[in-house]
Amino acid sequence: MDLLINGRPRSFLELGTGSTVQDLVSALALKSDRVAIEHNGGIVARPAWPTTGIADGDKFEIVHFVGGGSA
């Protein structure tokens, strides 16, 4: 499956028909509690990841949350 992620084309041999946003998160080895995902222009709530289907050519913006700061 060919996807556009954060403006860059990526191919995923392990994803195919019936794949979901959750499958993409797993394929990217992301920690699900530290990312927000926009799929084709709309935010996908974390509870919807397992049921939100993806297709060849879809566009994603993935934002990673980073902790830190000073004491």
C-alpha cells in the first residue's frame, strides 16, 4: 500500500485491503499513547483507529507528543 505520511510517500508491503489506522500505527512501530493522527484531512480519535479503514493513496499527518521541561 502506498501512503503519503507527513508529506512523504511511503510504501507498506504488510498493509493491504482491510487495513486500518491501527495497523498503520503498528507498521510504523509508534507508541499509540504518544501520537495524534489526521487521515485525509480529519482527526481520527484513538478509539476509532481499529475500525477506520485505510486505502492506497491516503494522506496522513502524524504528530508525536514529546514530554520534557525543567524542574
